[in-house]
Amino acid sequence: MKSSISFPRVMTLGLLSLIGRTLVVATAADPSDYFSSLSSDEKEDYTTWLTDHSSSYSRHEFMPSAASSDSTSAYEDGAAIFWTIDSDTQTIQLALAVRATGWAGFGISEAGGMIGSDMALFEASSPNELIDAHVVDDQAMPLTDTTCQDWALKSTSSPIAGENGWIIVEARSSVRLFATDSTPLEEILSEASDGYFDVLQDMYEIPSNETTYYELCKTFSELSGALPEGTSNVTMIGVMPIVDQVSAVHHFVVYLLSECNFTNATFQTGTLMYAWAPGDQGFALPMDVGFPLFDNENNQAIYIDIHYNNPAQSAGMLDSSGLRFYYVNEERTHRAGVYQTGDPFVGLLGEEINDGLTQHTFTCPGECSGLFLGSEMERTGGDASAVGVTVFTELLHMHQTGVRMTNEVIRNGEVFHTAAVDVYDFEQQGLFTVPQEPYTFLPGDSVRTTCYYNDGTAWGLGSAEEMCIAFMFYYPVKKLPSGMDWVCNYGFDLGTGCMTELEQVDLSDVEDLGRSFGSTSDDCTASTTVAPPPTAETPTSGTGWLGVTSIVPMLAVLSVMMMMMIMLL
């Protein structure tokens, strides 16, 4: 069934090498253009396979190796990937073609990298089987799946297993679908919007400090030239990041304020609109939801808090990063809001996290939702369902020592909804968007936000320190009579009486993290058995582990944010 959600990240093209190099995924209109440096004879196996099997796949991409990244042709050396998704059978069919004689591997990850990936390993010496495995925290040690064999060779094809220097293998796996729209995010927003405007840095010189926060702000009068003549207000329907200094930009937090002056007064009446961290490609709001801009005195300026992380303290870096805001001229049916919980304002600032595995649980009591929704419930005669809000996506954020995070809604003493990232890695996706269906949040519901760390550091604002924040995007927006956003913070009262309670626990073993990923079965838990190493002789050169952060938009329909990784050894 097609979902109405378009907010979860729609993927764009990009390749991330987990051995430290950023590459680009190349797209060609015709897959016969791939492996362009090879002669016709050398490509014969691949060309024959294309003729016989490629029509079974709706999508294809070429992933260059590190060795070919600086060559004149993007299609010379690497891997060709073909796939199609069957929404009726909830399966993905995938083919991999690569110049190799030993072994190859491919996988899917909820966070867009090798860590946390469900994978299949193929050995040329065992052409009739796949090793079903996964990676938790250690990239060098794939673990076998002992109970969940969800990857399988396609029964309709015979793999090419090392003959003439080729490995070509076809496989299938089950997936859970949240949407069927494969349109790129930029295309979705361009078609749905009446226009866009950018709020960008202008060759800002990043200080040679490890941590810098910069306030980038534009008022309506400064932005009006980018809007249609005579426009006094518009409705924002989506955002795309424009990141210049990729290695230095840690996050954006976007507010609507009354003026370009972030004070207690402007914060009290401001509106949190968006938060971005590495791995996030932007969003499109549901078709009937938007953020009105410039329509009242409290949202006359767009304020972007930019965090720069410069651990090498390099000098001379110039940055022109920022955001592109897509808008429509008319207001949509519902106004969006963002509910923050956990420790959104770092009330634990400076406190140390214990070594080893730790669990920190922030609980926002049901009285908080009652504060924002309860008075309306009274006006409807006590009908809670009439005044609930619709949560359509959740973003989970920690820093570098975070390893797992959950955000649970508790109703009548029982867990009603759980948003989770089982294997969190900030470098892969620092602000994790949970793929999910919309649900209704009611007065009296409480929220339990739990962050797990491994050898944590101190709580703080820097990248080397820790945070624990859940952002719940919902509609219609709810504010206090004072104009204050819906927030449940830790450590100090913002005047609402709405605060989270903290419980801290030291964990004895990785099993206490409660992970389960890489399968459609609830019986599958993370294994601790190391997958056997490939037995085939491997060449002395290769590209190592490679991961594609996002292959093509179609992959965004999976139950996890997808990553393709190739082992060419």
C-alpha cells in the first residue's frame, strides 16, 4: 500500500568509501557503457548476462572503485548494480557484476553505511550458496545470521563465479515497504512548490577552533526579493541542505523568529522548523502540511544555528553552506510543529558519562501532553481522540559515542509506539530519520527517550561531547498561550512545568542493548558468531570496503535506509 509519507529521506546519489575517500556513483542511460576500459572480449561474460537477464531489473547504477575515482571515465573500474522491488511480494531482487575472482558482498543498512548492515557474502569457490551475515559495530568482523536467512540466490539464474575474471550474482531478500514513490526529492519539491529561496553563508571563514557556533539569519525584507512581487507570506513545504565544507559542518538547527536576535524573548515565541546533521538529504512534508512563513510578527526571520566541527583546527576554510527552502503561495490545511524531548537543551552539560556501555532514559510524563492538549480535550467533552496530533516522522540524534537510540510513546502504561535506530553511527547518519507510518499522539501520552553509549564522554555542545534528543514532527501545531513551542526538556523549567525525568544504568554486556535488525522476523537478534572468512584466493589489490550512502531514490522505499556496499577482494 502506498504511504502518504514523503518526509523520510529520499536518497540522492553519492558514494562513501569506508576506507576514507568520498567518491561519486555514476549513472549511465545504458548499462552496456559500464566497464568502459575493457575490450569486447573482456566484457563478453558481462555483455551476455546483460542480454539474458538485465530486463528483469528496473534500476541500475555503477559504483566506481577508489582506483578509478580519478580516471577520465567514471565507468572504468568498479561494480554494476541492478535491482527491482516487488511491492506485492515485499522483496528486493538484486544483481551484482564485478571484475573479481575471489568473493564479493553486498548489503543493506538502516543508517547508510557498513555499520549496522545486513549483508550477503558470495564466494566463487561456493557458487551455489550465499553466506547471510551482518555487521554491528566492528567493520572488520561480519557476523553470521544463525536464525534469519533472509538473503538467497535467485533460483532462476546461475552465478558467474570467477570465470574470466568476473563475479556476477543475483539474489533476493525480503523488505518492508513504507512508500512506492521513487521520484527524487528535488523533483518532488520542484513539482509541488511555487518556488524556492536559499539562506546561505557567504564565503564564511571557519575559525581554527574545534567547535564554533554561527548564527546565520535572514529577515523577510532580506528574502523578499526571492519571492513573487507583492508576496507577504508563503508556506514552506520542504527543505534541502546545501553543504559546502562537508568535513566541517556538524549540524543546522532552524527556527522562525520575530527578528534576527536569538534571545530568551524571541525563543519563547519562536518555532523550531528543522534540524539537519550528516546523512540527512532533506525532506518533503505531507501534501496537506506546511510551515507558514512571515505570516505573523513571531516568524519574520529564518534563523539557522550552524555548528562547525574543526578537530584539526585548520585555518582558511571558506564555507557557503546553508539550506534551500521550497514554498507554496497558499497555506496548507495543517500547520506543522516539532516536539522536542530527551535532553534538547543539554541540561546535563558538563556531566560525565561512565565508561563501558550505558543507558540513559529520559521520560516525559503524560502531564506534559496534557498541558498542551488537555485544555482542548475539556472543550470537546473529554474526547481525547478529537484533539490528538498526528506524528509523521521522528528524528533521533546523538554524537560519536552513541550506539543505539529509541523513542517510545507510552499510553495507559503500555508501549504504544516505538521509533528506533538499532545500530547508530554518527558518521553515517548523525540525525537518523525513522521510516514509519503516521500515528496519533493523544493527551496523557508519555514519551520515553533512551540513548545508549559506548565509552561515553561528557554531555555538551561539541561533536566530541554527547547529546540525546528526539525530534517528533507532527500536525497540527500546538503552542502554549505564550506562543511557546511544545518541548519537554531536562534539568530546568522553561516556565511550563514540563520536564523529563532521567534514569541512568550501566550495562554489563552488548546483549543488554536489545538490538534486533536486518530481518523481517522479530525472532532475529544480533549474533555474536563471526562469519567464516572467504576461502578463495584473493588478489593483492582491491578497493576494500565501499559503501554507498544512497544509491537511487527507489531505495528509500525500504524499511531501512538503504546502503549498498561491495567487497572486491
